[in-house]
Amino acid sequence: MTPVFAHGSLRLYLLSLLAEQPRHGYELIQALSERFGGTYSPSAGTIYPRLSKLEDEGLVTKTSDGRKTVYSITDAGRAELADRAEELRSIEDELSDSVRRLADEVRSGVSQAMRSLRAELASSAREARTPPREEPVVTPHGADERTASRVALYEIEKLLGDFRREVRSDVRQAVASGRVFSTETVDVVRRELARAREAIRSL
């Protein structure tokens, strides 16, 4: 996927978001996702190191709000935004272009997936109309079963993709809210995924 932010631009843009209001990490991720219409959502591993860097530079401060860490811009941070106002405007213009590029890539990916599915269905239909030589003629019922199987495969792959995105979002939200994962958590996840895979393989 096309890079969204040029080197150093995300750091300055995070500072501008904090100038609007104090936010915790997950709120920053949500704000960025909203700016991009859902086509881009940075990971916690992208956001938090930059927040730590901004804090080290004295441009933001953080306070604890229950289990959440809230970041606020400092006077030094506002001064930097004022000094780099022209650069920030350029970043805003670049973001508009990035949103269009990402939207085009998403549309292209969906279109390609649909073309692939239509091609698979057309291939199944051809096979049903013209059975291979020296093989039993495939009945219409059998052709329908193959077509249904290909559609089911597509649906299964979509479900797996949705599941991955949803779990990833849940994990990011948990990290943003201050939850700490341990090696035991990783072992549990690995064990449960292996169990789910075995269950699917046995279908």
C-alpha cells in the first residue's frame, strides 16, 4: 500500500491533533482513521513511539486517567506548530491526496477480487457445459455443487480476513487502554488458534 505520511510528517500531525484537545493513544488512532475515512488506521506500534519522542522533546506531557494515559500539548509544542505552520498546511494537502490514493487502492482491490470471483464462477459454468474427455459427464447438480463450493470458499476467506481485522482492532484497543500482555497471553492465543485450525481441518 502507498505510504501515507512522509518521513517526520506523522510526528507533526500528531502534535496538531493534540493541539485540538488532549487525547489518549487510542483516540489518536481513531482520529487518524476518521481523517482517512477508514482507509488507514495506524497501529499502536506506530503511534506510541512517536508520542514518547514528543514527550522526550518537551512538546507533550502525559497524565494518568484511570487505566488510560492522556497526552496534552505543551507551550513548546504549540510554539513548534506555529513555527512549522506552512509545513503543516503542506501535510494537510498531502493527506487529501493520500486519502484519494488509498480509496482508489481499496476500490481497485475490491474490483480485482470481484473479477477473480466472476472468473472462477465462469470457469465452473464452462466446466459444467463441457465435461473433459474420457471422464464421466458432470451433472447439473454436480456443477451447482462446485459453483457453490467456490462461493463458499470465497466467503470463508472473507470471514477469516474480517476475523483478523477485528481481533487486531481489539488488541490495539486493549493496548491503548493500558492493558499489558504477557508471554502467557501469547501462548494462550497460539494454543486457541491451533485448536481452531484443527477444528476447521476436521470439517
